[in-house]
Amino acid sequence: MNGGSAAGIKSVSLKNLAQKVQQPVAAKTSDKEEVKEEAPIDPTWNESFDQEKLNEVWRKFTRQYDSQPRIHTIYKNHPPQLLQANTLLIKLRNNTQEHELNKERSTILSYLRRHLKNAGISLNLEISQEEDKTAQKAFTVADKYKAMAEKNPALAMFRKQFNLDLE
């Protein structure tokens, strides 16, 4: 059974397997490098940009993550705000979101610096305390009514005028 042609079994060498395994991986790596490898960021870039231009670039950036719902949702729901000429702020809801963005910080900064042609961009993350206070959910009918009445006082008048009960 040399070569295994009679029984349909071929002998396999580790060298051949290693070459077959390495070739596709190398091809994939080179494809990724071609996509990611762009001109290096020039430290002298200092083009100014406004919130509108930042939003446009951010939308393009978030589209790259359509296949990763968790990170895409964070990016989409928390766009950066331009504080000063080169300082950006992203307000987040919790520590988990902050952790996810910290893992991606270098990718975010690299993309923004490259596409906005500004090497001095810095990114600050902040967990918004205001959103935590308003995030209390109304579970009971009375709580839901109270929340709606705070937003629209006419609702309380309507309820009183028509003598309506909460069910």
C-alpha cells in the first residue's frame, strides 16, 4: 500500500499538510493587510473639521462593523461629540460599553485621524450619569401613568376630566 492507490487511502506527510494550512492563512492575512494597510498617519496633519464632517466619517466607520452587532450598536448609538478642535467625547451608558470601546480605541483613533487628516485627535470616554437616572423602567400601570403624565401634563387633566381609572 505505498501511496494507497488500491484502497483509496493516501499517505499524508506533515510537510504537505503544513504547506496547505499555511497557504490559505497567508492569503487571508495578506488580504486583511491590504485592506487595513493604508498610508501611515502623517504627524503633521492638522486639518480642521466640524461636527458634520465628524458624523459623516463616523457613519462610514460604523458600517464596517455591521457583521458585529454588539460593537456596531455601541458605535451607532454613541457617536462622538466634538468638544474642542481635536478633542472628541463619546458618552456611554455603562462600564461594559466603556470596556468595549477601550479595546477598540487605537482602531477608532487611527481611522478618524486618517480620514479626517488630523493626527492630533484625542478621544475621551465618559459614562453618562444622567442616562442612568432616567433609565428607571416603569413596570406597574401606576408607574407608567406617572412617567407619561410627567412628559405630558395634559394626560392628567384628561384622566381627571373623564374620570378614568388606571387598570
